[in-house]
Amino acid sequence: MSDAHAFAALRALSDGRFHSGEDIARALGCSRTLVWQALRDAEADFGLTVFKVRGQGYKLPETIEWLDVAAVREQLSGPAADVLALALAERVDSTNTQLMRRVDSAPHGLVLAAEWQDAGRGRLGRAWRMRLGGALAFSLLWRFDKGPAELSGLSLAVGVALARTLARVGAPVALKWPNDVLLGGKKLAGVLIELSGDVQGPASVVIGVGVNLAAPGDVGQPVAGLADAGVAVGRNALLAALLSELAVVLADFDAYGFAAFRDEWQRHAAYLGEAVRLTPAQGAPHEGVFAGVDERGALLLDGEAGRRALFAGELSLRPIA
């Protein structure tokens, strides 16, 4: 069964109403058996529930707003409309993986958004799981003339762009160093930065973003969706708003670095002034009071030995209860 059949059948049900297998088959130009198989496979692959009622047909539990290039482009504002090119995929392994494979040939400002990722990735190799139709997953390719060493704090600046956008739609978010967005202490969104380039520059950066509109269920950590804050926003409208803000922030970051965002990031900072533990992939953890970040985006930790500046690397931050 092809992905094309599965997504076509799901799109026929995206209004949240009952549709007979016969009507779907007629619209898609296939057999009723193929429709049944496509929806069965969609349930298995995407963790969906498709209601089946004899005499009425098939129905999804809720409506789905599918991503649409034209709908996103008409809502882009500012420099985003001029610099960004948008591509959509129904199913990929990871939008970051796909852009990294094309990092040398793809144009500056290329955005790849996907309805579904089979191997979505977060920082430190963690999996990013999403709910079909209930999340945004996209990556943006951005080129800088400077080298990777001068891009310190980029993930925090991207976090500022997310916080600005989400605040405008009514979500009171906090930023967790170095790349998470929290809602009510639970993970709402995340950022994954991957770089390619010479030490002295230029550098090509793939910026991956995942945002939950609806909580994806049990993923091994506390997670939230915008719906938990009573925020109802269309996926195309939210994607356009995020991209519009990202284009502004990335241009300012290129000109001024993270120093231009430091104060704003700290106003949104989770656990500021609280006792935290930073655990590396290897070695002993660091404990102290989170004192903010410096102009490079390094975390400032006040401990018995004084204040230290720690860069992200493979550090994982947790509050000390």
C-alpha cells in the first residue's frame, strides 16, 4: 500500500464527517478494498483511530488542516516572503536529514515541512514524535558568511523567534536552555541546529523546528500542545507566522549575533535563579544556580567555585527539586 493512497484517503476524511467507502473510492478512482487497506495502514503507521460505522462509512475523530504551500505563502510577511522557498512532503524520515543531504546544493532560505516524520530527531539524538495533523515539523536552510564558531547562541535566538510568535497567538511559553520551548513546564516545541562549513566560514545551517498543536501522547517525557493553553490556530497560519519571525531574527542574528537577543531570551528563561543540574554525556554533573546566559549564549552557573560559563555541547539541564 503506497503512502499516496493512505494520505489521499485521509484527506478525503479531513472534514471530520462520515464518508462512505464507495464515495471515497469513486473520488480517488480506486476500489473500496483499496480504500479499506489504505485507512487500515494509516491507522497502523500514524497511530490514528478511524471510526468505521456500517451504513455511514469512515470518519476521523477530528478535522485535519493539511499544509498548503499557497496558503502559507500568502500569509508570509516581511523579508520572509522574499527570501524563503517552501517545499512540502507528506512523509519523510526527518526534515533535517533531508536538508542536510542537500546542504551543498539547496538554495538559501529553503524550507521543508512534512506532514509526518518517521525518524524525527531532537537534540542529543532524542526522537521527536508528533501527532498527524496536530503538529508542525519543518527545517530551514540558512547560509552565513561567518564560520560556525561565530554562530554561538543561534539555537537560543531561534527560541526567541518561537517565543515571540507563540506569545502572539496566546501561549505563555518559557525557554529552556538551550533549545526547548515549555508550556506549563512541559515541552511544547524544540529546535535542532545542524551545521556544515569551514571553520572560518561560510557556514550552512539547517534549523529544525517541531511544535505541538496537540499533545502527542506518551513520548517518555512531559509534553504539551497549544490546545492545552486554549490556543486554536491553523497549521498554515502558524507556520507562516513562525517563518516570518524566523526570517527577521536570523537576519538580525547575522548582523549582531546573540548579544542582540540576550535580554529578551532571559525574560522568557525557565528556571532562572533556581538550582539546576547540568548532566554531560560522560562525567560528573554540574550543579548550581542558573544565573542566565552570556552574550555568546553560554549558561551561567553560580556554584561553590564561583560563576562558570557552560556551552551546550551534550549537556542536559534539569531543575533540582
